[in-house]
Amino acid sequence: MFVDFSLKSKISLFVCIFIMSCYFVMQVMLEAGVLPLTHHVIHFGTACISLFIMPFGVILMEIIGRYQSDKVKKKALERILDESCLVSRTDRQGRITEVNDKFCEVSGYLAQELLGQDHKLLNSGLQPRSYWGNMYTVTVKYKSIWHDIVTNRAKDGSLYHVKTWIMANFDDQDKLTGFLSVRQDVTNLVETLQQIDKKNDYLEHAAKILRHDMHSGINTYLPRGIKSLERRLEKKPEVAKQLNLSMPLKLIKDGLAHTQKVYSGVFEFTNLVRKDASLNRKPHDTKEILRNYLSLTSYSDQVVIDGNLPVLEVNEALFCTAIDNMIRNGLKYNDSKTKMIMIKMVDDETLAVIDNGRGMSQEEFEELSKPYLRKQDQKEKGTGLGLSITTAILKEHGYEVSAKKQETGTMMRIKIK
């Protein structure tokens, strides 16, 4: 413990040791008759005692100061614990002997209703007897601290969840004297996680519908129907010419091809709903896959891909979906007469999607990337999910996304290395 003391106290300690050593040697020599008892010897002994008092006082004051400081810290910790956690003590039979205000607040019971009662009063019945048997074994037999999330029942019958730590107390003879329990109310957290699990179940079910049921229509029945129609028209070209069906048929085929690409992105995205799922990625020429994707959109002529883009290991469907979201945002939130988008590399590590729209700062981007969040004065309709989904897709690839407001428009930057 003395290692942690101040330099002043350490020096004082060595001075005390030196003085007491001198005094001890003198006393030994007196007892042995080697040193005669003279006035000088008596004065030397008195001086040793006098000189010892000051350095010893320095050490003593630091010890007292540390004790008081530790006492203040202990009280502060006890106060924090008392205000933030449910604290209770029991005797060796498990009868409650002490509870704090937080315990009463969360459980709904008054202190006088709890004192003398067993914690069974709060038992929700969701934990079996063997569960508490394990707690007793850990705390009493192994003298360790047992901890887990416990579901209890409040006075009004509602359930609440507490992260619980329980330890057994023993006396000097190693006999059990009682238990100390500290609990943290995690009801909101547990209920939120339960809601997320429930929503995930719905999402996974919706993903199955998209992945399987829609697959039949988009990738089987519609292509078969178009091929059947084409075969029939080939047999009667005069009908196709008379009705001028070539352009409508081309639009249907292009629309189907685009829908299949979108479906492919949805398929890959919903695939990530599954636990321990990973993103399927392959090396792709990003310029080529973006051109192919955009060629089937109505706004392809408003997008310019400047220069060569790198070959990246990406999930083609999801990567194109993310870039397409940026493009559509750049065109949608744009008051220019000529709405344009440029995709290019601004340096060896950064792919940029640049628009000539209203412009968005990094701070606005971070705020609007939160799910379902939109500007209050925004006239365009939307769900508030586009940016958050785009960011999630690119982060899943390991890319960092940021925004830079320019004199005209926004530069969305994707750091790929």
C-alpha cells in the first residue's frame, strides 16, 4: 500500500526508519554495557524521539487524508448505486432485511411490505426452481457472484426485467449470514429487443414471400408470357404491324429486365435478414454493371459516367441499387432546369456521384441517413428510407460514405479503399 504514497511520505518513512534504527542501536548498546549512560546519551535519545515525531506526523496525515478521501469516494459510489440500482439484503433464510427506494419504485411495493418477506413474493414463475438452485450453488458453494437477467412480477401484476448480481455473505467462521443483491432495471431494453425479434420474424416472412412467391411471377410466368406472345406475333406479322406492337413489346421487355434487376437486389438484401448471413460479392467492372443497370431506366440519358471506374469486389445487384438511389435522390431533390448526374473517380480511393441539385452538407447527410427521417419543409414525397438503405448497403461492402455540399449540388463520396 505504501508504494502508492507521495514522495514526501516515502522520504519521511526512510527518515523514521533511520531515526528509530539509531535509537534502537543506542538502546542495545546501553543494555549490553558497551555505552555508558551519560547526559549526551540521554539527550541523543530525546532528540531521536523529537525528530521522529515530525516525519511520522507527515505519514499519519497522509494516511488519515487517504482514509477520508476513500470514505468520500465510497459514499459517492454508494449514492450512485443507490439511485441507479435496486439494492436488497436478506438473512440466511432469504428473508428481506433491507431494500432501497429504487427497489420499491420498480417493484411497486412499500418497504414495510417487503421487509421480512422472501423474494418469492416477486417471482414471476418464468424461472424454474432449478434456476434458483443454480444461483444458490454458485453463491454459497463456490462463493462466486451469480448474475443473469431475471424476470420479476411487480405488485400490480406487470412483469419487469432486471440484470441481477447476487453474492452470499459469510461471517468470520465462514458461516452463511445472508445475501446481497444488486439489480439494474433493463425492462425497456428487453422489451425493445423482443419487439425487434418480433419484427425480424415479420421481415423474414416478408423476405420469403419476395424471394419465392414473387420469383415465380418475375422470372418464370412473365418471361414465358412474353415469349409466347412473340411466337404468336411472329406467325402473324401483319397483326403486329397493324397494331404497332413492337414499341409496347420492347417497353414491356425492358421493364421486365429492369424489374428482374431490382428483384435481384431485393433478393440479395433480404438474404441478409438471415442470421450469420454474409454478402455475396464478385469482382465486377463497375462502369459496365452501372451502364447495364441504368440502360433500362427512364433517366439513363441524364447520367454521365466520366472516365474509367475500377474493378471492385461487389454484390452487383445491391451495389447498383445503392448507386441508383443516390442518382434518383440527386435528380429528385433538384430544382435545376437541366438535371444531371456525373459518376467518376475523384481520386484513387474515392468514387463520387455528383449532382447539380440543392446541395447537402455532411451534417445534413448524417441526419437524413437515419431511418424514416425527412426534412420538414420538403415538398417531394418519400419514405425517408432511401439514404439509410444506401448507406447500409455500402457499409456492408466495407465502404465509407460521406457528403460534400458544393456551389451547385452535392458530391456523394464513396471511399472504396
